[in-house]
Amino acid sequence: MLNKPVVFIQNAGYDSMKQAVDNIFAAFPLDVKDKLVWVKPNMLGDYVPERHATTHPAVVSAIVKKLESLGANVVVGDNSGIQIMVSDMVVASKTGLLGASQDRFKNISDEVVFKKIGPNSREDVAVSKIIEDCDIFISVPKMKTHLQTYITGAVKNSYGFVVGNQKPRLHMKYPGFREFAGIVADIYNIRKPDLVIVDAVYAMEGDGPNSPKVRRLDKVFASTDGVALDHYMAKIMGMDVSKIALLKYCVENDMGSPVYELRGGDEEAINDFKLPRTYYNINASNSLVDTLIYRFIMAKKIAINKKSCTLCKKCYNVCPAVAISWKDGPIIDNERCILCFCCKEMCDQDAISFAKRYVYVQKMLGLLNTMKDKISMKRRNNG
């Protein structure tokens, strides 16, 4: 590749976001005058900004003001993860994104179009029509971990194209880690962003995308290539990008670059950054032994901490497999559970838990697969 995409790193706090955004637009100039520009934050759910589960309003506000100063016609919008329970206007208000949008927020689920994605383009998915209407698309994700895709960044942020109950339907139809990663990537590929600006002032670690654990980085990242940007974030989180099915699928299908030119920072991994406990998941392997261990011994061990549960019913309403029933509170049927982690993703009380031994078995299986790979490579090298 002659011209590698640039990943641009800026030091920034929420009180100094204007300067960081000015620098980003200088590094990646866009002709936005009199054009419709869609700014898409991460609007996971109705969480206050201090939880850092959504894009911070200070970042969106700085971007909107910059675009308006350049003469753009701006629309801010996202399809939240709890759209089937709470209106996006309510979510936008709670997250602070409604005010940050300077009266530019729009309910983008009002108008939809159907797009064919997936293997052989057989899957019809309802997405917001704004992806066709906008002249320029700016994605503004939050730097977070994710239990199923391992990382939430530029590529995963585009899952917000999908409207309403289409999201749980896709989870149900494509439950495997690799299957779902391919669907997320295909949705990203419907309309790739012209610019990605990542809120990494506070990065989420642990069992994201709604973990209570955050790490202050005081950074903002930007690139015109979302796949390259996600590779960079995965590396500084301490992940092996070859284990991330989402990024592998993107590269294999020419959706973006795994290599890039880094400006303003380095690739040094963040010290002791906590990865999601599913990072060692062996769904990427086709080994019968691994599958049996995963499926019948360890995987389906999700439980609810009744002391933390506030009976909000988010987990009950969002479960695509209808694996949660209600009797004076939520009850999980682990036989029906498809391990999409939607319940944990939507629980703002961190009341959804794994068995404590889960992570150790995952690591054991991960090491087992690494050993098998080394043995196979040695055999190939020895002819």
C-alpha cells in the first residue's frame, strides 16, 4: 500500500476539546460548506455522561460548532441500544447529547431504507435513511471494550445504523462471535465514515460496552480509515489483533487497512488495561473438544445479582433469545441463552455476572489453542 491511512492522536480533556477538534479538521480537511453532515455518536443507552458509556457531549458539541463555523448543515443522531424501550430523544437528553447537538439532534429512525448484507447479500436490514441522504458522515465513537466483538470503536459504532428490533433479531440469527462480527462489519461497509473522531478522554475497560471500569487517557483519536483506527486502539488496549474476528473480517474483505501512519502518539500498550473476560473465547476455533468444553462446561454461566438489580426490566426487554423470564425479578434460562451479552450491555447496575472461574477457563483454552498453532507451524516448517 503506497499511501497508508493516518491515525492522528491528540491530547485533550473535555474542557479543551475545541482546540483538539480544530487540529483534527486541519489534519483532515473536509469540504462541508452547504453540505449535509451527519454526526453519529455512540448512544448506547440512557446513561449520564459521567458513566462514560456513551460519547461525551463535550466532544459532540465541539464538532457541531466546528462544522457550523465551516457552513455545514449538521444532523446529529443515532439509534440507541434501548430504542425498543426508551425513545432516542429521552436517551439523547439523559446522555447530554441533545443539548450538545445545538438543536441539530434528529430522530433518525423515522425514515428507513432496507439494505442487503451478509453472505451473498441475503440479509435485508432496516437502517436509517440518513446514510443515503448525508453528503458527509462523521462517526464519533467512544473507546471501549466489548464482550462480543472485544472492541467498540469505529466499525462497531456503525451498528447504530440499524433501527429498532432489527438489532436483537441480528443477534439471534447470528449468535456466534465470528458470525456476528461479519454482520457488524458488513453494516459498517454500507456507508464508511468520511472521518472518525474517537472520544478517548476516558476509555472503558473490562466487560464493555457498559462496564463500570474506566481509564482516563485524555486523548482523542482521528482517522479517515475506521479499520486502521480500530487496529490502533486494539493494540494500545493490549489485544492481539489477529484474535479479533471483526477486524480480520474487515481486512479480508478490503474494508480498511491494518497498517497506518501514526502521528502524535505511539503504539505502546496501556499498562494493565483490563480486557473483556471473553477475549480468550474459543468460538474462533472449530475444534470439537474446544466447542464441547465451551458449550457444555463453562459458557452458559450467566447469573443476576439480585442485590444489585433494580428491577428496571431492561435485560428482560432486550433479550433477543427470550431467555429471560420475569417472576418478582429476572430469571435467566441458560439453556436458551445465546451469549450475545445484550442483557449485560444494557444493565446500568452491573448486576449481570459470570461464574468466577469463567475467565480462567477461557485463558486455559486460549493457551491451548496457541500451543496447537505453534505445533502446527513447527510441523509445517519441518515439512
